[in-house]
Amino acid sequence: MPDRNDQILTPSQLNTLARDLLEGAFPLVWVEAELGNVTRPSSGHLYFTLKDARAQVRCAMFRPKSQWLKFQPREGLRVLARGRLTLYEARGDYQMVLDHLEEAGEGALRRAFEELRMRLAAEGLFDKDRKRELPRHVRRLAVITSPSGAAVRDVLSVLARRFPMLEVELLPSLVQGDSAAAQVTSLLQRADASGRYDVILVTRGGGSLEDLWAFNDERLARAIAESDTPVVSAIGHETDFTLADFAADLRAPTPSVAAELLVPDQRELATRVRQAQARLAQLQRHALSQAMQRADRLALRLNAQTPQARLQLLQRRQQDAGRRLHAQAQQLLERARSRLHRAEAGVRLHNPQQQLAALRQRLQTLHPQAPMARRLQHDALRLRGLARSLESVSPLATVARGYAIVTRQSDGVLVRSATQVDPGDILRTQLADGSLEVRVEKREA
């Protein structure tokens, strides 16, 4: 009979305790063994046993993990498995739930790879600040690879399609086997020392970790890191990583992608060239137009500064001034002529002879009466006196006595002194019975 203090458990509780004990004591374990009883139902999960000559362990690898396996699990294959111990409570069996599974030989290589990668990374061999920038335009490329592999065909095909002007030199080498690493390292160092190349491409096609192992060589990784020439690595497929990839200045997922990254597409380059040419032509036309405008302005300024242009400008100004002066002289002359005509009309209006004739005519029309006759006689006497007074002040009387009225024809000014005229001036001379136009030939003070 159980003691009063003893705890009575159900099978499920017992299995839970056993599961917790297993998972707590063995959180993650590695097991190297042989596969047996391999099954993969429609669910996609993978079930098998790991066994050796004396024991076996049930294992399960669920679909999210098993679908990424790089090999096909089969009966009798030796593998390296990583997982946690647990208890399958429904049957009371303990088992391993795996999160990683690989072939046993590849597992040893992978552990060696990880150890070497971590050691070189600790030295700073893979630091980003050690990476060299690739040149913008690659003119000569060295390709280190197998001359008969698919990688070289892919690289050359892409380069010929995208940029056939590139100079490509193939440096043939083994890419697999014991001597492959030394040969690739030697070719890389010689290509770098020659200084002939803008970029060195190290590439090969895909394969297993063992096939790619030559590119995990420490000497090759150090040679890539120490190269003065930029190095591009394209080893295997996109999921494959080697030490050469970590040490290279640029890692491409495949050989074809490496070729695309190294050179531009000639069609895109031609489009850019055409656009640049069009832009350059537009800029040249604009610059030429501006230069021509500046030249025209400078030519106008230069022409305006020449003695001939200045002389022509002065001549035009002189002609304009002459025309204005002539117009003003004509206006003054017309005004003087108008004043003279008005003066002549006034003199003729007050001529005593004309007034006397008018009075005589009026007298003849009147009736001959004595008082009227006396008055007419008185008026006649008075008229004669007025005529004599008028004649004494009339310029015509002075002219009748042998004098003349002289005016300048250009402006109608009355000439009272010889200093008012110059040789060559035209003068208008008014006489008693008419007028004369005379030219001054000489002036004497």
C-alpha cells in the first residue's frame, strides 16, 4: 500500500515529468549515426531512426525543416543530426526532434569551415573597411576558373552580350581537388602582381561542400584579402558560401550575376550616350546662340567707337542742325517780309497824293457854293500842310531824295551799320520806285 505522503500519478503526469526531465537535461545534442526506417508521409514530415550496432533512437524532423535538406535521406546513409530529446507521450517513447541534418562527412567539413571562418573573422580579414571599391568602368578582366566548366561559359556569354568591348583573359586553373587551392592562389597572386587587370574574377559552378572545399583554403583567403587588385568571388550557387566569398571585395551569388555586376549593359550605355549627346548638342546650341548675341553686341559697340562711325554721327547731327537753322531763318525772313509788307501798305494808305486825289474827287461831287468853296480851299490848304508834314517824316520822302532802306534778306533786320553785314550776305535795298537785291563783296569800316 502507498504511504500517506506518497504522490499517486497518472500515466500522462508521469510522461510529462519524464519529458520535462529529458528536455531539461538534454536541451540540444549532436548525434552521428546511420539512418534506418526512413518514412515521409503525405504531411511532409520525416520519420526515421538513428542507429548503430547496439542501439537506436526514434527521430522526427517536421516539414518546415525537412524541406530544406540538401540531400535525400535514405536507408543506411551515415548522417550528423542535431536536435533535442523529448518524450512522445502518446506511446511513452522518448525520441529526438531534429532541426538540422547533414551527411556525416560534410558535417566534419562544415565544422572545420566554421572554425576557420571565425578565426579569420576575429583577425579582421573579412572587415568591410578592408574591401576595395570596384572601378566604375572595367577595361581588362582576369577570370580564374576551369576552362571547361559551365561557369566560364556563363561568364563569357553574359560579358559578350552586355559589353563585348571588355578585354577578358582566362587564367585556367583546377577548381576541385587537392592541388586546386594552391593553383588558384598562385594565379591570383601573379595576376595581381602584373598590374594588367582592373578586376580579378574567381569563379566556379555549384557542387557539394567537399567539391567547393578548395575555395575554403586559408592561404587563398589571405591572398584575396591582400590583393591590390579588386577581387570578385562567384563560387557555386546562391546558397553556397566559401571563405573566398567572405574575403573578396564583392561576392556574387552566381557566375552569371558576377558578369552582370562587372560590366554595364551596352544597350543602356548606348541610351545614356545618346541622351548625353543630345544634351551636349543642346548645350552647344545654347552656348553658340549666346556667343553670337554677345558678338553682335560687341560688334555694334565696336562699330560705334570707330572714327568713321563717329564722323558719320557728327555729320548727321550737323545736317540736322543745319536744317533746323535754315527753317528758323526762313521763319524769321517770312516774319520780316510780312512786317515790311504791312509797313508798305501803311505808307501807301497815308500817301498825300492819294488822299488829295480822293478829296478832289469828293469836291467835284459837291455843289459849287461859296462857303463850301472856301471851306474846300481851307481844307485843301490844311491838307497840303498835313501832306508836307507827313512827307517830312515819311521814309518814302527820304528815299525820294536819293536815299535807300537796306535790310538783310536772311532775317529782314534793318541795316544801319556796316558791321551788321559780312561779305557774301544778300541785302534788300528799297528805292523810291522799286527794290534791289545786292550781294556784299567787301566791307570797309
